Amino acid sequence: MISPCSSAAADQQKKALVVESGRDIDELLTSVLDGDGWSIRRADDNQHALALATTEPFDLIVTGRKMLGPDDVEILRRIRSARAHVRLIILTDRFTPGDVIAAVREGAFSYFSAPFDAAELAEMVRAAMAAPCWDDGIEVLSATPAWVRVAARCDLSTADRLVQFLRGVRDPDIPEGIISAFREVLLNAMEYGGHFDPSQHVEISFIRARRAVACRVKDPGQGFLLEELRHAAINNPADDLLSHVAVREAEGLRPGGFGLLLAKKLVDELIYSEQGNEVLLVKYIDPATSQVA
């Protein structure tokens, strides 16, 4: 899971290859990249990008939105065979099941399907620009259409990438609520179980059943008893909803502590293991509409 990453010298201008995707996306990417002093090369389409990438080195490549996902993944595979550590962000107008897992397996930095959120895309481009070594952060351990298991490095940038892969699917059976709950639980696992140590990894499973969507997160820590988490808002007494704030200040912890409480409100079930280092999130689906209730 650890790969030898090399980064450009700090004084060397970084190069981005951007495939035409329409005025709105092109202007957004130009604004973000120009603002940080990147050199931008344009490509007419993804095949043109592939030809350029095999002859010139680039630090970041953003695909064009007019090609379907599976073709983008094949282009990614061919680019990565020539440029092992290039950061590649996939844009596509239409999501096809299996695209995201294929993109993760082939080492995509991120994945977006239409409709595109300009703020999310700009944030991910900046994250790609700032990441000197990233492509050992997420590993697919096993995957079927119903059950995906991955390992993720314990750092914030990897957490953000993993959440965006989920959001990029734009699947109505994976609502924002469970994605937001997953993010809170994931960050909690990385911070308290993995201590944001990049050498540590959390294990995550996504399960899609006929009547439920579930997510399991296991951190590398020793675990805890949920009722002993005095620094978390989830254990505040009903008459003192901010009692955990004083505990966090006394223990020198960062402001916060609302993650587990928020996650509990966004899903139907939040279940901890006996040891306390695994949590299961469950959101039930309305079988009559095949949408999440």
C-alpha cells in the first residue's frame, strides 16, 4: 500500500493538462490553477489528452466531461502506465455502475459525475495541487456491485477524497445524509483511532442491500466504551447540551465533538462493536420507490 512518490521541487512550476468541458468548467479550472501559478495545457478531448500525456510530463490531468466513465477509466489506465503518479480527476456527464471502483483501482485522484458542484470541484483541484504524495491513500480490498471494502490512510486529504468518490456517484439510493454521517464517523476513526498517522489505515465497507444501505468503519485503535466519551456531544445530558466543550478544553482537544451526534441523527442505526473500534451506519430504503426513506 506504500508507493514511492516523487514530487517536483518547490521552485518548479507545475503543469496541468485540462480537457475542454464547456465554458463554466473551463473557466473554473483556469481560475483555480492560474491563482496558484500553474502552467495549463489544453486538450480537445480525452484521446488528445492521452496523446499529450504519453509525451509530456504533467502533475495534474482533468478529463473532459463529454466522455462516458468506462472510457475515462481506460484512458486513466493507459496514462498511469506511462505516468505512474500523475493526479487525474475524472469528469463525466453520466455515471455508470462500477465506474467509481474502477477509477479508485486505477489510481484516480477523484471522480465527479454531472451535475457538477463548482465549489466541490475547485476544492478537490486545490487538494490535488497540494498533495505531494497521495496515490497510496486508498486501496480497494474487494468489490462486488453490492459490497465494497477499502482501506484508507489516516489523513484528512484521503478522507476528503474518499467522501468525494461517494458523492461523485450521484446515486439517489446513496443520499447526502448517509454520506455526511460516514464522513463524521470516518474522521472520528482517523483522529481517535489512527491519530491522523499516515502510516495507519482504517477499513471501510459499503453494503447495498435491497432495503438498506450500510457502511462499516473500523479504525486501527484499541477501542473505547461509548459511554466513556465525555468529550463527545453524543453523551451530553439532556439539560446540558454543551457539557463536552469544557471537557475538550481541559483535555486540550480541538473544538468540535458533535460528529457522532450528527451521524446518529442522519442515519436510522448507528451501532458500535463491543471493543468500540468499529461502527456500523444503516439507512433503510423504501422498497416501494427504491429510494432511501
